[in-house]
Amino acid sequence: MPTECKPPPKYMSFVAGVFSGVSKLVTGHPFDTIKVRMQTAPDGKFKGPIDCLIKTVRNEGIRGLYKGATPPLVGWMIMDSVMLGSYHNYKRCLKDTVYQDYYELPTIGCGIAGIGAGWTVSFVAAPIEHIKARLQVQYDAKTKLYTGPINCAKQLLSQGGLPGLYKGLFSTMLFRTNFFFWWGSYDLITKQLKKRTDMGLPTINFWAGGFSATIFWVTAFPFDVVKQQIMTDTVINPKYPTWWSACKSVYKRWGWRGYFRGFMPSFIRSFPTNAIALVVFEATMRILQ
């Protein structure tokens, strides 16, 4: 890749990540709302993702699909900035220290950099996703505990302090460990498309971004289900005091299929949302060089 031969200033990837985050919110948040509701809804509330979509729009309007969108609007800008910025800098660090004799960082190195970026961004993502999840499962006046993201954050802090706001950090880090598969496959697919096709860079970024994100969600989704159970649990006297207790509860309630509740919205969302986001990111990186 051009950035391997002539790397841009270290801060550029953080700037480009902001634009990636904005595009991700616009295209992906409605799918995310359906996903979270499918993962956390009581048994029998929805027959499937289409039923969830219809009932959400019918009862709450289109705005219902964008519930909890304010945290991601700011959050995805920050998260993509931290994630993509740290990913590119972890890649550079690995290339300069571990893989000095290589012309470009090998795919395994990209996967390792992905894990580092996943753990790094988890410290930003955990409170944002926690607040978002709680707002997304407010279906009506009876279930409405929070008037908005700021009110939600205040209540979480008052109930559990900073640990209450960061409830689900460990599960967030486990979930994002699967960035190994995302960024490893992104690098592999990108290299193969460059080698075997005459596609332009934006087209390669689109297909590589879409397919690699799909691979990530297939591997990471069970971890996301468990994470959502923890994040929508009560802060005081929680049902799931540990990650493992939440994991066992999912299996006890729904069997192995429970680890893929709400999978279809994420599967459908993953390709276009991340394909567009990575096209925007890579294009911004080229412009800023």
C-alpha cells in the first residue's frame, strides 16, 4: 500500500478516522438498534428482525431507529479516530521493531495491530456503548428510565461511580480482540485484489472493507451478545456479576442459538457500513498526505 512506502504523519490517521465514524453512524445506526433490541428483548416480544423493525417504526416512527444515536454521533467519530489512528500506529511500530526485514507488514502483523487497536479503543468505546445500549432498549414510557445520554451517564455515575459507567469494559475488550480477524482479513483481501484485479483503490477499499467486516462479525457476534446482556443489566445487584455468568445465562435461556440473537441485522449492516467507512477513511488518508 502507498502508506507503507511513504507513511503519512502519525496524527493523520486519527483525523481520517473522524470522517469514517460519521459515515458509519449515518448508514449503520438503524441496523444497530434492531440488533440490540433483538439481543436483549424478552422472549416473544419480536418474531424476528423484520417484525422488530416494523414494530419500532410503527410505535416510535423513524426516529425510533435512531434512538441512542447521540452517543455514537460523537462516539463513533472518537472511536474510529482512536481505533483507526492507533491501528495504523501499531502497524508502524510493529514494522519498525518486529518486522524490520520485511518490505511491508505481513498479514499476521496487521492482525496483531488490530488486537492492540481493539483493546485501546475499548477504553473509549465501553462507556459510549453502555449508554447507547441502555437508551436503545427504552421501548416506551413504561421502560423509559433516562431522558437522554447525559441523564443516563449521570444516573450510572450516581449508582456505581466510574465503574458503573464502565460496566462491560472487560466484555468490550474480549469482543474487540476479534479485530485480529477484521484487520488480518482486510490486509489479506486488499493484497489479493491488488494482485489479481485491476480495480482502483477506492473499489478495493470498498470490497475489502465490506468482506473483512463481515468476517469480523461472524467471529465476534457471540461476544457482542454477552456484552449487551452485561451492559443492559442493572448496575446495583446485577444478575450477571461476571462475564462468564452472563455467557452461561445466554446458553441456559436460548441454547447455542442465543449467541446469535440479532445476528441478521448485524450481518446485513456490516458490509455496507464498514465498506463505506473504510473507503472514506482511505480516501481521506490519501487526500491528507
